Amino acid sequence: MKKIMFSLAMVAACAWAQEAPKKEADGAAPAPAAQASAREVKAEKAPWPVWIAFNSTKNIDVIGMRFNCAYGACEGLTGFDLGLIGRCRYMEGFQLNLLRNEAEDVMTGFQIGFYNTAGRSDLLGVQIGLWNEAQSIRGIQAGIINVANAVSGFQVGLINRSESLYGVQVGAVNVIRSAEPSFLPLVNIGFEYFGTPAF
């Protein structure tokens, strides 16, 4: 008897949840969240600590682990991001996607893959891959090609380029555009930093 009552209560709750959106569609005033623009809608936390992404779910914050089945995108990620292509706006943790890792705005942690991009990694950032890009990074870029606007730390690769650098570049081609001379082979050292130096 208890099982039957519990089942009926669950069916009633599901029916009520489905009825609410129908009323809005039939002419009732839309919910306040529907009136807000897409940028004003706050991201929701993912309901589970392990999230399997098949496509872009940009209004989700993942806390835990995200598995990208080919491609995944979200608002924020705290934890581990694994798969082929992973994108997020804010990232704290590890992005380990084979083809592409992207933290559009802020990254704190590690990106390991063929192509890594980050907006700002001003606390701690490590990028390891064939091609690494960052707006600003405090930490290490290690790859074939490393590109950043502002670096406080190290760039190690075949080609290293930064607009300004407080640290060391090691590679065949090292360019610090704000320094004189701006190009040096093998090792280049920069003394212009943003904020607090990394070392």
C-alpha cells in the first residue's frame, strides 16, 4: 500500500511540473527568468557530480567531473574536464581534452591537449600542448608554439611569443615584443611584469 501511495505522489508531482510550462505557453505571464535576457540568467549547478556532455549546455556550472562525448561547453567548471573538446567560461581544475581545451574568461589550473586557450590565468596556469594561447598567464606554457599577451613565468617551446614577459623563454624562436631586442634565439629573459611576479 505504501508503495502504491508513493508511486501516485510521484506521478502527481511530475504531472504538476509539466503543467506549469503549458500554462505559460497558453498566455499566462511568463516567469521572471523567461523575461531576462540570456546573459542575465544565472547558471544552474549541474545536478550530479559527474556530468556527461554531448553538446553545449552553457548555463550549467559543473562541480566534479565532466566527460565530453566529442564536445562539451558550460558556464563554469570546478574539477576535471575529460574528453575530446571541452569549453567553459570559467575553469578551476584540470582540462584534459585531447583536441581542444578552452577557458574563455578565467582559468586556474592545468590545460593538457593539442590546442589550449585561456583568457586570463592570473593566479596559476599551466598549459601543455602543441599550441598554447593565453591573454595573460602566471605560470608555464610548454608546447611547440606558445603565444600570450602578458606572461609572468616561463614559456618553453619551439616558438615563444609574448607582448610582455617577466620570466624566461626557452626555444628556437623567442619574441618579447615590448623588449629590446625583441627577438633572441635559445633563451630570452623579460623583466616587465603585470601584478605580482610568479617567482
